[in-house]
Amino acid sequence: MRNLFIIAIISLIAVSCNKKHKYANVPKITFSKLSQNSVQAGSGTTLLISFLFEDGDGNIGFGTNNLFLKDSRDTQWLPYTIPDIPDKFNPDKGLAGVMQIDYEAAFLLLRSDTLHLESDTLTWDIYMKDEAGNTSNTITTTPLVLVK
């Protein structure tokens, strides 16, 4: 099975510091960027997938499979874990920030059909669930071109 590591939550902002913001208890995510738009298939390169998130009750990191990715060339959703959110961020008062996923290009291979021997293109669909079972919207990344 492919291995994906959620390396870090780059920034995490406690909403309690700013009473002007009130986020819904259902998580919301917004695509931000891919670190590259092209990569050599199967290489040792690490791609960074960044997206914004917000959650009104801050219950997104609870130590179980709660982040899901699907390669557009496949039908299987792969589950991953968002790390626990440290208490110092007051997650019960709401959270917003940027999440970054490090995805190893070693797991991205060209399809074996004759149309994709030299290059291929994919996007990822991504969604998350919080501890209460609320499912976020699904986002789609910009295209990534794989080359031989």
C-alpha cells in the first residue's frame, strides 16, 4: 500500500483569539497549491500538497483515519491520519490554518497503456472528517504532469 505522511500543520490559528471569526462545525477545506506542476514518475521527489482548513469546533485531529485522498486515475480513497491538535491551540474554540501533505513521487507511476508511456496527468481529490463524523467538502488539486 502506498505510504503518505502528513508531515506538519504549517500554521494553526486559534479562533478564540479573534472573536470576529465564527466557523461552521462542519470542516471546510480550500485547495491552495502543489509545490510543482510536473515531476518524474517514480522519483525520490517529495511533492507538497497544501490546503486551507477551518473547523468551528476544532475536532479534526483525533488520531484515526480522518483525511482521504484519491488519485484521479483510480477509484480508491486512501485514508490517512491528521495528527492530534495540541491543546495550546484551544481546538474546542475552532481552528483555521494551512495543512501540508508530503507525498512521495516514488508512489506515482505512469500507466502501462500505450497512451501513457512517456507522460501522464493526474489530480487528487481530498476531503476530511472530524471526530463528530462531519465530512468536509471535497477539493481537487491542480493537475500534476508525470514524465518518464
